[in-house]
Amino acid sequence: MEFDSIDTRIITLGEARIPSPVNSEEKLSKDYFISDDERVLIDVNAAKLRNLFADGKEIPSFETAGPRSKIYFDPSKVRCALVTCGGLCPGLNDIIRAIVLELYYRYGVRNIYGIRYGLRGFIPKYGYDVEKLTPTAVSGILDMGGSILGSSRGEQNIDEVVDCLERMNIGILFMIGGDGTLMAAKKIADTILDRKIKISVVGIPKTIDNDIYMVARSFGFDTAVDVATQSIKGAHNEAESYPNGIGLIKLMGRHSGFIATTAVLAQQEVNFVLIPEVDFDLEGPKALLAKLEKRLKDRNHAVIVVAEGAGQKFFEAAEERDASGNIRLKDIGLYLKTKITEYFQARNIDISLKYIDPSYMIRSLPANANDSVFCGFLGRDAVHAGMAGKTKLIVGHWNNHFVHIPIDTSAGKRKQVDPNGKLWQTVLDSTGQGSLANE
């Protein structure tokens, strides 16, 4: 991946002149605060860095996230809004709680509002009330799945959204969501800048699939992998317990197979992994069904993991889209279940196939311990960025640091498993499946 052309500059609403109240009573050292000059290298490959130095080029890097010694917004006057959009994901309530507590206790902000049901909450015709968010309002929500603010899918009129922000006199908008949300955040921020009004837009990238571009890890992913491994254990136990037992698990991953590949490496009882990035066939000497038959002959059981976006070539090309404009995927899990059953019936081979789809259970669960900690960092750093007057950015994780990433750099792009990279090659080592394509 080449990073030389990436623009990492962060937009600010104006000069930050107000001394930050964060930790003022503790009188921590000045090293506690982060300077805008502190950067995190995008690419840590030593050979590439030497070449860039030799050519006199600027080294690509991200601005480090964290508290600034001077802030832009007056905590006693600024009004903040939070909104969660798109599909549910473990950790949404953790993010909300972290933002509210950081604003309230560390900065002294008292006007914090939750927007109900995603971007619909900004549109007058839906008539949703806003929710005043205080420490009491977010107490105990870490053990709850979903989002206390609710969510929705689908585009809304951007001008109406910005009109609402102006009417509410909002200074900082925190948007928590996936790629569709980040695209909306970009449009909202651009409209705000065009109108020359002083509203900061800070995104917190959310996707279980871990496919946000230029973000090494997104919240909810750790929980998803954790629960997915439990499904693999169950499928393996079922498969081993019956003659010619087959455990078939469908996991999330519309366009990227990170959950499937990572869960398989965490629970190495899987024989075949199917992901959107790697082609496979069903019929033929090298294809899935023939190799599955050989596996049953050799070991009497098998476990298959398939990401939801894999194998879409087997369906008719007609595209249906959901309210957010995403293509409605055909159900590859049920399709495989049918095809596997038909294949062995035609050969008079008895099988015992158990199909497991934990997708919606995973989406709505509370975050596990690792994700909860991770969400705390993301939420607090989002507050630091907003209070400093930074806008049109997301807070992400890169090279083991929390950083500011321009929305333009990430939105509309997708991170995927590299079929030639270490992750997929390690999956092939673990499963021994080899290529499942007849080419």
C-alpha cells in the first residue's frame, strides 16, 4: 500500500486560545498535552523511509490524538450533540458514555444532547425529541447492547441536518457510525464550511467488519471475534459428534473477511474459510464440494466458516439495495447448506449438517472488556479533538497510537484482506484448504 499521496492535514475552525481545564487541578506536567506537531508515521517500513529521506520527500504521518493545552470552544457555552447511525455494534454505549463523561467532568460542558434514531433525529418531520445527556443518564449503560440513542439507516437531507444544528446552536457534533455515516459526516462538514459557521464535526468509525480504510482496528471487532470463536467451538463439537458431521457457520463480513479469518486463527478447528476477497468454486476437482468430500472420507467431520459477502457470484446479478444504499447480499450460508446437502444426497452419502448464524446476536451484544477499554480511548480523544476546534476528521487507531484522520482520506474507501498477505496465508496454513478455485 502506497501512502505518499495521502493528505493528512486536519482542518481547524480557528486558533485555539482558551487554556484547557483538563487536569488543571492536578497540575500535571506539560508532557500530558499533545502538540499538533506530534505525528505518527503511517508506514514504518525502514527501507521506504530511507528512500523518502533520500528523495527529500515529506514522511507521511498522522496527527496524534489527545488533549491540547489550548482549546477553541468555551466549555461554559458550547453545546454538543451525539448521534449513532447505521447498524448496531458492540461498544456504541461505551463510546456515548466516554464522550459524555469526558465533556462533563474534564471540560465542564453541561449542554450535551443525544439525537434519537440516527440522522432522522435532525429532521423535523419525524418529530423525535432530543435527549439531555448527563452522567446520570449514561450510568449503567456499559452492560447494555445496542445504542441508548437508537439508530436508523438511509440518507437524509444534509441542508436540513445543518439547519437543525444551527437552530440548536450546536458547536460540536459527534457522529458514530460506519462508512455510510462517515460519508454523511463529510457532507455535513462540507456544508458547514460552505456556510462559514463554526461547528466541529468529529467522527468515530464503527464497523464490526473492521473494514474502515486507514483504521487499523475498529471498535466492536474484538467482541465479534470473541463470540464468533464460541460459534466455531459449538460447530466443531457438533461435527465431531456425528458420522460425516459438518458444521457450517456464517459470520459477518459484507466486503471484507476480517472477522472470519481472525476467528479461524483464534479457534483453529476450521477446515474451510470462504471470504469475499478470495474466489472459490463449488463444482470441480479443486473446488469446495470435492475437497469437503475428501475431508469427510479422511477425518469423518469438517467445519466451514463463510463470510456473508462471499460467493455472491453464484446468485443472479440483479441488485437490491437497503435504505442506506448498500447492496442486499444474497444468503450464502443457506445457499451452501442446500448445495452441500444436494451434493451428498446425489452420492448416497449420509451427512449431519448443522448450520449456525450468530450475526444479529453478535451485533447487539455489549462490548467485551478489550473493546470497552478501546471505546473509552476513542470517545475521550474525540472530545479532545472537538474541543480543540478540529473538524472533518475521525479518531482512529494506527501503528498502536490514536490519531486524527481526515474524513476525506477514509470515507468511501474500504480495507480488505490481502489474498497475498500474511493474514490470509496464515489462514491457509491453519486450514490446509489450499485454493478452492478450478482455474
